[in-house]
Amino acid sequence: MWGLAQNRRVAHKFLRNKKQEWEEYRSEVTAFELRKSLPVL
């Protein structure tokens, strides 16, 4: 069985990876967003 310290390390790494994944996702511009927003600019 894992100890509390090991659980915290796993949780920390998981959250760090999810934050990085979210940053990569939100920085992408989709074709839909370009069609919708580009004419306004």
C-alpha cells in the first residue's frame, strides 16, 4: 500500500500534467474560431 507521501507526489504530478495539458489546449485556435472571429478583426 502506498504511503501518504507517495499519494501526494502522484497527485502533484497529475495536476502539473493536467495544467500543462490545459495550457496547450487553450492556446490552440480552431478553424471554427478563425471563421467566426477573423472577419470581426
